[in-house]
Amino acid sequence: MSELPSRLSAVTLGVLDMSELRRFYCGLGWEELPSSDDNWAGFLLGGVLLALYPVDELAAEAADGAPSRAGWSGITLICNVDHREQVDSAFASAVAADATAVGEPADRSWGGRSAYIADPEGNRWEIAWAPGAQFDARGALIALGG
């Protein structure tokens, strides 16, 4: 048995312009942790911490001199909503807060509905409604599927 628990506690984004990304995520109406500043910022999102950290400092800790990839990283963060129609309204709200529209809201082959946006540094977010998704009081995903 592994000593590594099966949980995701935080996602850290390596950031080029901390002030811009802090402004963007606060503009979505997300509450920034009181300890946030331009050296580190955090947002509690339904039991998972979204951390923003200067990319050069993060690379020194986590990339061990590996070259950075150009373009999209292949990682998509997902924000699940409670109802199918919320995909469209959340997408419109994010675009109004300066997100870049990447993929318009659409029904998906897996039975849900989703749309894609990018924050000002190109980090991709999927706004998704999934049939059978269940959340606890904090908004944390506790079950998926039927």
C-alpha cells in the first residue's frame, strides 16, 4: 500500500505576470486568500487550492533545469457547474472578465455540456456540466457518473 494519499490538494500555475492573473481571477469573483501578494497568491476552490507562483521560481523548484514547452501545456483545469444551462452563462461571465474564448459551449459525446476558455496567460479551463456529478457543501466533487 502506498503512503501517497489519493487526493488532489492544490494546483499551481507558473505565472509570468502575477498582478494580471490575480486581477483576472479576482475579476471572476473568486476570493483570494488574505496571505496573497505578488510573490504568491491562492484561491480556495471547493476544497482544492489554486496557487499562483512566479514561473521562474516554480521552474527552479519543479523543473530542474528542463526547458519549458512553448504553447499549450496539454493540461486543462475543469470547473464543473450544477446545471447544463450554467455552462453558457459561466462561459459568458468568464469572457466578460477578459477570458479568451477557446471553445464555445457545446453538447459533448459523453452526455455532458462544456466550453473552453483561457486565462490571460493561456491556461485552459473547461467549464463543464456532467450528468451525475455530485458536490459536497463546499462545492467539491464527490461523485461522477450514474
